[in-house]
Amino acid sequence: MNTRLILEYCVYPVTILLVASLFGGCGQATGEQNESPAPNIVFILADDLGYSDIGAYGSEIETPNLDRLANNGIRFTQMHNTSKCFPSRAVLLTGQYAQQVGMSESAGDFEQAVMFGEVLSEADYTTIFVGKHHSTDNPYEWGFDHYWGLRDGAANYFNPGEQRPRDPGPPAQKPGFYPRTFAFDDSLAEPYTPPGDYYGTDSWTDWALELLGRYEEDSQPFMLYLSYQAPHDPLQAPEEDIKKYEGVYEAGYEAIAQARYERQRRMGLLDERYPRSEPTHRPWSDLDDSTRADQLRRMQVYAAMIDRLDQNIGRLIDYLEERGELDNTLIMFASDNGASAEVVQIGEGPIGSMTRWASLKEDWANVANTPFRLYKNYSHEGGTATPFIVHWPEVISEGGQIDHSLLHFIDIMPTLVEVSGAEYPDEYRGEPMHPMKGVSLLPLLRGDSIEREQPLYYEWNSGRAVQTEKWKLVRWEEEWELYDRQTDRTETTNLAGQHPDVVNRLESQWREWAGYSQGFDTAFDHQALVVSDLDSSASFYKEILGLKEIKNETGKPTRRWFSLGGDLQLHLLADEMEGVKVNKSIHLAVTISNFDEFVENLRTRDIEFTDWPGNVNQVNYRPDGVKQVYIKDPDGYSIEVNSRTENL
């Protein structure tokens, strides 16, 4: 069998029990208490929003409320996430890289982490979380005074539950992922079938305002984390908002993208360091009438979802203003990753309706991420760069500023700690905590600068990156690319061949981080797995995956070693070995040339397949043409089998 392998590490989380004493020590970071009243804090998170999808970042979509925050606050051009929903949200909540808290590979339970709901509660903040969480943990059990929302990844906007008598048909739901879990503090609904009129973006704002209203007479400040699902698929919006964008997109992909870029340059958001990347969308003139109508409808609905999102943000702004609290409320807005090129097609009926689950697809995602390359899931800027708006009139002396500082979601926890006067714990629930990885952004809000001692690191799926003030080293799958951030922040000119020393240095730093962040003594030298039946597991890796067994240097019969290519090795252990750190899960990405034949052969064996969002007969079809299946080895470790054609 022709196999090529990539080793990707992942530590799966374990369930952590509540203990009576929450904080063991509090020495890592302490904010400064101000004489003025402690500010309220609001963090608003959009989902799969492209870099240029709001007016303040160049869009034609009507977002007057976000534009108002930008005009009276600061727009940051270089805030970054992880390129994927649940790792980004994990970083945001904990101030750690997702790899350190068990959230780098799947949306499971958090481990060795503390969330800002708990941290700010210790500073006498009322902490409220409404909306999408994307984990199996309930934030209500992690220190938030309230959590109302979707615990899972994505749900139908009009009805995430069972069909109701008044529904036009069966609500479109994702096979294999239904029912979705909603949490209302300590109560779970599986599924959640709304009793009355419901549209996720509207209803979640209703919930946030209701919970805030319960504390209007309290003197203590609040922290609201309002985590929307919009504009993540399914593309669904009220028809009155969809109609607002009739005719807007008739000019096609290139005209819309170029107009956005020109506005970005004209408003001073971007300068010569941001040349527009080469478009990857299809020529509009090449589309037949049916395809063009389909594409127009997708973008209309997508725009309507963003418009509706902004309307609801306006409701929150109005509430704060009516209570005289807007000026002393720190408001932050960002997206969890770039616009998505993923393809999901479920249900019947028009795009935008309750009975149809559709996605934006690749062409419009390329437009949405103007001026950057690629999309959600990639460690390139199209996946990781997000609009980031901060509004706080009592601290920001001049509105309308544009700041080009290099930022990351790891910086949010340190910012909250300093702003609130909270203390970040050394220990939580009996476990030692990692120090916070980011830096506080408060100096930037006050007109000063920040200094970052360490590069920023990225790892999700086949994407990798390390980023400094000068350089960005990035790859998708195997080949590293190098970009000069001082002249080329849109990653248009690959300099890897001209600066091999820089590539080697940054790659070494990334490998060191990847090993450390996931709890291994060394990075990418070997992976140790404890298996229940050594001979059975060895047979699986040899006969099913075609790995080559190599000499066991220890000579012990309880060890089996396999080559993963180059210096990489897989060690199977019949028992725990002292001095060896053992992963609780492994993710092997296996590339084969005869994918279809291989998968059919798997189906004839007793092999467990794992469902994947939007898959067809357990096969996932990626926008780049790669096909994937996920299977389990005899001990439940995860293996990706794909049809990539590159030499890895």
C-alpha cells in the first residue's frame, strides 16, 4: 500500500470534578484597581465572519451599529484567532492556546483550565454568557453566574428542535449531530424546540437583555459574553432582511471584492503593506444562469444575517445607553475565524428558509476575506485574521483610531484581568494552571504600545504557523511558506527560498512550541500510545494502514515501534512506561493514492467510522477536492485517511 503520513498531536480532555476550594493560589497576574467605578465588560463574538464583512472594514453590508463603535473606538487590523470555531472560543475563554486545555482537536471537555467567568466572578463581577459555546462542558459549571445558549457548534436559526405545527416543513438538521444541546444554567434541553417565534440571533439577544435586567439594581459591574452563531451556516435569515439585498450582488464576485478593497484603502484601514491577494473565485461571466441565481441567493442571505446581527448589537448598545452605562462599558467585537468555504447541503426549499441548510461556499468566502488568501481552517490570514473593534469612551481618548499591532485571542484574558482588577489563579480545582500566554491590550487603549516576548503560534487541522513582528511562517499540509509582515501582510510573495535560515529558525520554534503546548518532552520525535492488546494494535497499523515496523531499541516485548517517515516514530506500549509521556489520543493523517478502493476495503472489515459534518456516506468532501474519512483503531484512537495528492 502506498501510504504517506503526517503526525498531528492532540491531548483529549478529561472530565474535571468540582471541588469545594476553587482557587489554590493567586500569584500569576493581578490587575490594578482604579478609583473610578469598575467598568462593565461586553465581548461580542461573531461566527465565520469574513474580514471585510462589516462596513467599518470595507463592506457594502449595512452595519451602522458596529460602524458607530468603530468610529468612536479603535479598529485593529491584526487581531488573530485559531482559524476554527471551538479552538478560538477555548483560547478566548481561558487565555491559553487550545492545545494546552484539551481543545485543539475536538470540541470536548476542557482540562487544566479556568474560564474568565470564574476569574472575573472572584473580582465581584456578575458574569453572563449567552450563545454558542461549542464544547461538551457547561459554562455554568465553570464559574459563570448564567449560561443560556447552544452548547454545541451550530443549529437551525428558526427552529433547532422538533417540527412544530406551524413550521413550513421539517427544520433542516445535520445528520449525526442532532439533537443539539442547549443549556439554561443547570438545565439541558436535547433538543431545544422553541415554544414561540424564534430566530437565533434575535432570541439570544433577548436572553442577554433579560439576564442583564435581573441585575439592574445591583451595584457590582457585569461581564457579558455574547457569542452569536451568525453568519455561520445554515444560511438562514428573515425574509425582510434578505429583500434588502436584492440586486446588490448582481455585479459578481470581482466587482464586490475590488470595491471592498478600495474602501479599505480609502478609509485608511489598510496601507501598502496589504496588497490585495490574487482572487481565487470563478469569473462571474463563466456562470450559467442557474448557478448565478444560486450564488446570488447565498450572498443575499449571508448579508442579511450580518445585517440582522448588527441590528441586535444595536439593541444592546441602546440598552447600555438608556441606562447611562455605555461610556464606562468596555465593548469588544471579533469573529472566531474567517469566512468559510465549507460545503453543506441539507434539506429542501429556498436558501434562507427553515427547511434548508446551505453554506456560503468558496467563491463568496474569498470575497468575504478580502484582502486575504484562503478561508476558515487555514492558518493563513484568510483563516485567522478577524475584524477587532474596541469601544470604551472613558479610556479611549480619540475615536476612529486604526491600530496595526499584532494581536491574538490569547491577549483577551490578560486584558480582562487588568481591566477588572481580577487575579489569575496559580491553581484551580486542584490543578496547577499554565501562566497566561498573551499580553494585556489596556496600554493600547490608553494610547501606549505593547511588547510581546514570544511569537504567536497556530495549529489546526493541516495548518501551521508561527508569527513575529517581522515574519510569518505558515503552511497547509507540508510545504512551509515565509512572508515578510513588514511589507506583505496579505501573504502574496513567498520568500522561503530566499531565507532558508529564517525558515529553519521559525520552524524549530514552532516545533518546540507544539511539543511543549501538548505536554510532550520533545516535539515530533515520537508518539507513545498505551494499547490494550499489543499484537492486535500492531496488526492494525501494519495491515490496515501499511506502516513499516522498525527495530525496538529497548528490546522489551511490551513495545512495538513503527516508522512515520523521516525521524518520526509511533511507539505502541502494552503498559505505562516510567519517564515517557503518553498521549490520551492520537490523530494520524494518512494519505493514500487509491483512496476509493481503500475506503471500500475498510467497509468490508470491522472498522469503526466517525461521522463528519456534512459528509456523504461517511466521506467528507473538502472545498479543495480532498476526500477524507475518519476511523478508529482498536483502542479508539482517531485516524484521518485522505486523498491528498501532494508528496508529504
